[in-house]
Amino acid sequence: MATITAADVNKLRTITGAGMMDCKKALVESDGDFDLAIENLRKKGQKVAANRSDRESTEGAAIAVVNADKTSGVVITLNCETDFVGKNEGFVKLATDLANQALNYDTKEAFLASDFNGITVADKLIEQTGVIGEKIEIASFQKLSGAFVGSYIHAGNKIATLVALSASVAGGDEAARNVAMQAAAMNPIALNEAGVDASIIEKEIEIAKDQLRQEGKPEAMLDNIAKGKIQRFYKDNTLVNQDYIKDGSMSVAAYVKSVDGGLTVTGFSRVALG
């Protein structure tokens, strides 16, 4: 009889996503023959992970959590293949548990390598692929720190956002949540003008000039008119300059200042499924 090592069991587990004891039993039954062990697992419906590695996992749960002193937060998406699984209470709980663990790590790589109830997060995802029968992965991982961080999760866990404010003030909880809701709904490309990549602005200027030429505007006027269009682009696409969704008479920056005169938005993170 072949000697079954822990490394053998772990290898089969990584390949198939089946549980450790199931893998050990399959190897014992096959006398160490990996192909036969995999065949036996397949007969039990457990050969999932290897077959699912190229599947699209665009459903799932987007989760945002903030630490106890509200100075740091993380947003992640735990992705799966179907909306049915993504809405499952146990799946959402797993996503939330993983997000709370992710608070302790600065990179996705460190998070995936961290211990989660005796196995790494990466191995937990493989295990759940085997258990659930769908490809499971952490598709998005973003950290945000600031003087005060708030969060928002859109209904159905499709979008999750974090917002950092410049200070902890009275009414800061509600303000941060409202601005995080804004980021979820309006999907800004940057916090402010400085955050917009120069290549995007160059492209927008060229588009604006082409439109103006088609309208018959003189070439000498194009630069000044295009600059005005860029200001509109900033207003529509940068968080602090957008019209506040709960009161279109003011910008997001103005809304935050209405909460506290010295308050500003210093950062945001947004993740979404799909």
C-alpha cells in the first residue's frame, strides 16, 4: 500500500477543491493513484475547482467594512458564477467574514495568504468552490484610510463603497454614508480634478474640439470652448464636484461643508460586481 503524505492530500485538495478528509480517503482508496482518486471524487460530485478555473465569476457579494475607530476600511467582492449563490445568506456571511479579516492586511496577496480558521484564505476559496459547485474568488480588494472612514453597501450587495473625511465631527457618520452612497450611485472616476489622468483629459479635449468643428465653430475659439466642456466633465465625473444626489442645488463638497465648515472628502473606494 502506498504511503499517503500530507503533501499528497494538499495537492489533491488544491486540484479538486474537495475537503481534506475526502481527499485523504480518495487517495487511500486509490492506493495513491491521483487520476483514480480524482475519478472517485468526480463520481461523488466533488471534482469542481479544476473544471471551473476558466468559468466567469461575475456574480457574488460586494462588502465594505470599517475598523472600530473608523480610521480604516476595506471593500472586497467575493465573486461566484450565479446570482442564486450570490444571494445565499451563507455566502454573504462568508464574504462579510472575509472582509473583516481583510481589514488586517494592506494587500490582496497578504490577505489571501492569511490564516482563516486553520487554512489560508486562498485555500478556503478552493474549498468553497468544491462545496458550492461554482468558481469562487476575491475579484476586488481595496483599502482606504483617513481621519474618519464611512461605508455603504448598496441593496443586494452589488456595489460597496468607502469614503474618507478629513476629520471626525458631529454628523460625520451620516455625512460619510451619504457621500459613500453618492459614490455608489454616480460612479465618479476620481475624487477631484487632480485625480483625473491627463490622458483622459487630452482625449476629452480632442472629442470636444471635434464636436465643435462639426458645429462650425471657428478654430481660434476651440480651445476656450473646450476648456468649458472640460469643467463640465469634472463636474459630472469627479466626486466632490458632482451635484449632491440628495440636494441638486449643491455639490458634494458644499454638502460636506454644510455639515462642518472645515470638513472635506479626502478619498473614496468603490467596488462593483460584473
